[in-house]
Amino acid sequence: MENQTNIEPPIAVEGLRKSFGAQTVLDGLTFQLVAGQVTCVLGRSGTGKSVLLKLLIGIETPDAGSIRLEGRDISSATPKELNEARKKVGFLFQQSALYDSMTIEENVAFPLRRHTKLSDAECHDRVHQLLESVGMDGDVGKMPSDISGGMSKRVGLARALALEPTILMFDEPTAGLDPITAAEIAKLIVELRDQRHITSIVVTHDLHTARTIADRLIVLDGGKTLFDGTFEGRNESKDPFIAQFVKDAA
Amino acid sequence: MATPATAPRLAMDDVRAFGKPFQAMVEWVGDLGFFSWRVAKAIFSRPFEGAEFLRQLDAIGAKSLPLIALAGAATGVVLSLQTRDSLTRFGAKSLLPAVIIFSLIKETGPIITGLIASGRVGAGIGAELGSMRVTEQIDAMEASGVDPVKFLAATRILACIVAMPLLTLAADFFGILLGWVACTLAEPMSLRLFLSNGLHGVTFSDLLPPTLKTAIFGLIIGVVSCFQGMRSHGGTEGVGRSATSSVVLSSLFIIVADILLVRLIIEFF
């Protein structure tokens, strides 16, 4: 029992504040992720959900508060320490953010070539293995501009998984996708949790996806946590915003 | 009309209105200095991005060659056409090859190369990095533990520094060659005679310092356009702004730097 209490959560956030000019987007946010769970962050547009993910990976710097990635405080980390910490995290961006001057294969191989000592042949095999695991293979020579949005998400996910991260961050993984492709992406997130025990934090507007994948919901409003609990637990909330969510998700 | 009570407030508003652009300029200079420091550290730290540097050298150097060669050639022809008339009036027509060659290697070649490259390369880098910024590709690189300043900016800046003197030599070469063609079309003259007349008295100190000063132009183009591209924001409009400001600012700084460098070259060589 004592050992359990000593285990650091994958991500621990305390008193996180972030403003852009006069606009405060996050106002004293505090939460911890539980290892092996999928946590969905919901909220209106402009409530700082995407900013939260960028703060967690150190792309944005907080005005106040602390962020611990597997026990390491990234707010005070040196650039080298930060890059080391980032290797344990995979990030799928809203528009996939594939490097448009590189082929699909080069995109997925990019983190492998930078951070591992794999030979060309090993790298090639690993890329094919990763693409196959997300249901993509055979189009490795294409450029990102030549593939669909759903395929871009899959390639982005393969790239995010390249360094075998323990934490995955998803920014609107199903935005702009048709319902079938969205369901397939949601299924992949659940498989990653069940088969690889990866901890995921998913920012989404898509209540249907959240219902499918979430072990836990965090609802943000006005830069603060409005609700933190299970999907079923939201029914008990008296807050009108949550009530609207319940109604929309029904 | 302002009452005595509102007058000081109006004055303060004026001061603030005047101070804002000044503050923005000071911030820009500070950010540019910090960015340059990060680039300098990145260039001299391991791992070296050899493959990306060579890719950029090809994109910035080899792919600029046709345009620079054409600009150099056109300059040579125009110099030949314009100067012939003036020199004939003063009875110094025999100096035509020397005027063309001296003019090209000492100033016209380097400055034409600098300004043409600031247009082609500066706009290209500003737009490419700007587009990578607004589509979160730079964030994705950072998120995967790769320093974008090292991978994207340092390689491009280094490629600009190396490519510019080489492009200048190409501009000089094509300028002299087409200068001779224009001369010989007006009044036949062998290339050997043209060169022996033109290169008489030319020393390495006439060629090397002006050619090598374009490495500084390369540094200006690289730093300014990478900086403007990487701080791009505001979607496609922001990308357009980054590309334009990269060209305008690097051209401006090249002109200012040229004046200072010419003064230094005269002083020390």
C-alpha cells in the first residue's frame, strides 16, 4: 500500500494559470491523471483545452503553477531535460501536423531517426509496423497533402507512437472526420489503453467519442474545473452547463 | 476643448500611443537577439544536422543559381552598354573591361546577389517556416523532443552563409562573360584581350573581401527570415506577412550592412 502511494502519477497539475494579454484561459487548474486511464477534457471553445495540452508538453509556459510529468517538474526543467521528458509523450495534433515536406514514411521515421540508433532497415521495418498498427500501410511514399484527413490522423498517431510513449495527448482527434472514421480513431485510443496500458488525455468536443473512450471526464469552464468524474457521474451534477452536456449526449 | 482636469490624461494617452510602437520595436529587437543567441548555440552544439544542412544548401544555393546567374549576366550587359557611351565621351574606351570587372567584383555582383537572394530565399524561408508555425508542425517537432531552432533555423542560416559567397562568384562570372559578349557585339574583342585588360591590376584583396562580405548578407537573410517565419501567427494572412516582412527587413539590413562593410573593407584592405 505504501509503495502505491509513492508512485508518481503520469501527469500532475497544480494551480495552473495561463493568460494571453487580459484574457485568463486557465485559472488555478489542479488535477492528476491516473495511469492506464483515458481522461477526456471537455468544454466550450476558447476555454483553454488545447492550451492545456501545450502547457503539459512544455510548448507553452505557465504563468503560475506546476506541471509534473512522471514526477519531473517541467516548469523548471532545462531544454535538454524537457526534450528527454517529451520522448515519453506522444502528441496527436488537431490537424495532425504532419511535416508537409516529408513523405508519410519520413514523417513516422522522424522521431526514430532523431532519438534512436536504428539502422535504415530497422527503421523501415518499424515504420511499417507502426503504420500497420493504425490500419495504414502501402501508402508510405505519399506526401501528407495526398492523403485524407482520417489517414492523416492515423499517420499522426503512428508518429506519436514511434518512441513507445507511456502518455498520449490527443487534441480533437475526431474533429472534421466522418462518423465511421471517428469511431475507428476512438477504437484505436481504447485499444492503446487496453493493450499497451497507455495513459491518455483527450481534448474533444465530441461527446459521443468521449462516452466511448473516457474513463474520466474533466469539464472546463472559465479556466476552472467545472466537473471531474466518470461519464455516468455527470448525471448527478446540478450545474446548468453539465446539464446541457447531459442533454446533448443523451 | 480639454478642461484643465482632462488635459494631463490626454497628454498621457498621447505618450502611450507614441510609446506602443516603440515598445513593440524594442521587444522585436530583444526577441531577435535572444533568437540569434539560440541559433549560435545550436550551430556549435551536437548533434550536427549534416543531412538537413546539405538539403538546405541545395534549396537555397543550387536552386537560386539560375536567377542569380541571370541577374549577374543582365548587370554585365547593362554595365557594358551604359559605360561604353560615357567612357567614349572621355576618350577612355580602353578602360571598359576594367570598369565592368571592377564594378562587378567590388560592389555590383555582391549587392545584386544579396538583394536577389533576399527576395527569393527570404520569402521562401519566411513563408515555409510561417506555414509550419500556423499548421503546428513546429509545435509537433518540439513535442517530439527535437529543437526546431536547431533543425529548422540553424541549418537554413548556415546554408545561407555558405551559399551567398558562392552565388556571388557565379554572378560575377556571368556578369563578366555577358559583359564581354555585349562589348564584342558593339566592337569585336577577344575574350582573352577583354580579360587581360580588365583583370590587369586586380588583386585578391579586390575580390575576396567583397565576395566574403556576402556571407554577412547570408547571415542577415537567414536570421531575419527564420525569425519572422517562426514567430508567424494569424493563419494564411500571417504567413503572407512573414514572407513580406522577411524580404523587406532583410533587404533593408543588407543595404545598411553594405555601407558599413564597404567602409570597413576600404579601411582594412
